[in-house]
Amino acid sequence: MSAAMLEVANLHAYYGKSHVLHGVDLNVGRGEIVSLLGRNGAGRSTTVKAIMGLVQGTGSVRLDGEQLLGLKPFRIAHNGVGYVPEARDVFPTLTVEQNLLLGMKGRKPGRWRFEDMYRMFPPLRERRHTQAGVLSGGEQQMLTLCRTLMGDPRLVMIDEPTEGLAPKLVELVAGYLDALKRHGVSVLLVEQKLAIAMRISQRVYVMGHGQIVFEGTPQQLRGNARVRSEWLEV
């Protein structure tokens, strides 16, 4: 594995008095796609929210050695972490291009430009002057992914990007994730579709009851029928 960019150690997280994460340890290497798998309620979304500072947590979360835990979410974003929530939050009255513009951290563009987004997702080019609120669910997902990328993050955490998408759009999203890897962006992916996660990831973690119950390569997970049966299959 390449040198770790994100290092999470002994992460506990809480919703009020409810103890949800119980000592999560994981890491993501530079330019690596890592998938976080598990059944609904296993703690996957809570993990990325805790890393992003959206959920109360204890332990250690470091990005390139810098401690993030305890910082406000906007500070974590400015330190180089992008977060794409499952809810596909767009600004509905703004156009596609205005939404992308809001994703930029400053006046000067980073390594990603509008043209890069439109090349990855051609439907956005066609809709660039359309209000985001009238886009289809798939188009809003594309827009949310691209708006995050316009902030030039070093690490992107993406929660269920293919949820509810048609198969053709699922393949577009998979291509997007491959493009991130080629550009050296690290990805922590929460994904329900096992086939997609296994195809594009270098490593996978499986969660159960707020803990990591498996870590390994996709090939190792394919060969571990017990883990798949106990923690993944419905």
C-alpha cells in the first residue's frame, strides 16, 4: 500500500448518549480507493461523518499527519477533505455552473476546471444553465460529486454515490472514481453495490456493529465466504 494519507485510529462516535462507533481503525493511501462495506446500520455513514466533524467523536483522525478530530467541518474541508453526502445536497435555485462555482475554495481554480467536469459527465454540460432543482436524481448526484471536486480536495469521502441510479449512470460514477485515482486523489467510498466496490477498490473494509470486522483486498474478501455471509449478504 502507498503511504497513508488518512489515518483513523480508535475512533468512537456518539449520537447523544448512543455509542455508535466502537474503536474504528482504518487508513487510506495516497491515490488509493478504499471501500467501506457493510449492511445498513453498521456504522459506515457515521464513520465518514465523524471524520468530517459532523458527528461527535473521540480518538484520532489524521490527514497527512495533521489532527482533524475536533475541528469544525469547514476547517476540515479547507485542510483538503471533500465530502459527498448520500442526500445529494444541491442549491436548487442556482444553475449547474453556479453550483460548481460554489465548490471552489477561492477565486483561482485548482487542478479541476469546469471543462473537466463536463468531460466526465457530459449531461452536466448540456444542463449547465439549468437550475439544479429540476435535474434528475442521477444528474444531481453527478453535480454533487463534481462540486466537491471543484474544491480540489486531497481526499474525497463519498457516501452511497450509486444509490437509486440507473445502470448506465452507475457506470459513469465508476468511471468518475477511476478518474480521481488517476489524478492522485484518495477516495474513501461507502458503497452498497458490492460488485462496483470490488471492481474499483484497492482495499476494502467491512463494518459490523460499529467496528471493523474485516480488512483486505477485494480478492481476499471474495475468498472469505464466512465474512461475506455473516456481515454482507442479506
